[in-house]
Amino acid sequence: MNGDNKVAQAKETAKRALASYSNLNNAQSTAATSQIDNATTVAGVTAAQNTANELNTAMGQLQNGINDQNTVKQQVNFTDADQGKKDAYTNAVTNAQGILDKAHGQNMTKAQVEAALNQVTTAKNALNGDANVRQAKIRCESKLRHINTLK
């Protein structure tokens, strides 16, 4: 009976910790609660709590990864980027927002959340507006030099 009490105590402790995981969406929180409830050993409860904690951390990192989206979208690196690169960034952010949606987000795993963050980061790093502007300046300067030689 003492083992059952330890499991019950571990479950209560894990559920209290889970209640503080503010980055999880409702589906993830429900799934984590179910994993804790279905655990039959203290080690199982601890594993479920650790999984939820790691997922909470990954969700926080995903949120941090898109926090600057409005700033990014106003910068030359975005506004003058190739359309496909702008679309890739916008789509990655939209996907991340869907995952982060408290009420409607799906029960995504840590690996899926990390993949979404990787998509956002990769798409942001691939924006080439600054390079496009530099190339346009070089082309203009070259044309001006050519025009000046014709005078």
C-alpha cells in the first residue's frame, strides 16, 4: 500500500508542476495529465512530468522564435526578399502560431515543436532582402559609371 501512496503523491506533485507550465496548449496539457494519470510507478510519473516540462520549454522557445515577427516583416531583409522566401517565413510563423494556440493547438510532440522552430529560424535566416538591395545598388552604380563614360 505504501507504494500506491508514493505513486499518488508523485501524481499530485506532477500535476501541480504541470499547472505551472504556461507554454503548453490545452491539448498538450490534457495529454500530459493523461500520461501522469496512467502512470503506474513513481518512475513513470516522473518520466511523464519530465516529458511535459521539456515540451513546455520547447513551446516557450517556439514562442520566442516568433516574437519578433512584426519587426522582421517591417525590415528591408523581409520587404525586399524574394517572394518565395517571404512566403516561407510567413508560412512558418503561421504554422508556429497554430501550434502555440492555447485553445485550438494540437497535441504536438517536443520533436514536432522543435521542427517548427527550426522552420521559422531557417526561413528567417534565408530572407535575402538585404542582399537584393545590395545587388540592386551595385547594378545602379555600374549603370551610372557606364552612363558617365558616354558623356
